[in-house]
Amino acid sequence: MAKLEQTLNGDFDQILRRITDGILSGSTSASLEDSSDFQAGGARCSVRVFERYSYAGGNRVSMNVTLFQAGTGEIMLSAITSGGSQAIFFKVNTWGEEAFLDKLREIL
């Protein structure tokens, strides 16, 4: 598992669109598996779950991206990848998870 947490400034919708478009166009095997959006009391939260095939690991890797903004303040991003390991009892070969997260870093 790999994780990226970052604070962003800008337009919430534009950032979300840039992330979604960038991930989907960044790999022929990338897909948007599901999404969720909600608002309450002036706060917004959007969750996206992406998946792609990792050639390095020979398996599929998922990435959960969450954006949160309270009012017009800074946007918090949390991205967590998973699924890159091939071992049964411990994690080995997590290159695919890091590579997926690196793609998000390029987009940001």
C-alpha cells in the first residue's frame, strides 16, 4: 500500500476533473470503478476508485482518491493504492502501487 496526502488550492471541480481525466488517459488499462459525491453544511467530499493493470507486478492495482473541502477553504487530497502484492502472507512486489501513485503526482 502506498499513500499520498496533500493540500491543494484551486477550483474543486477542475481539480477533480483533471485527476479523473489524467488517470484514465494515463494508462490503456485504467478504469473508473466507482465514485461518490456528497455535500453537507458547505463541505464537499468526492471519492473516486480507479483500477489499472500493473505490468511490473503482473496484477491489477486500485487507487482510491478522496477530495474534501470545507466551504471555500483549501482542498485536502488523500490517495491510497492497494492490490499490488502477489504474496499470500506478506507484501512483496509493490512497484505497481507506487507507479500508480506516481501518475497522480505527475497530474498534481
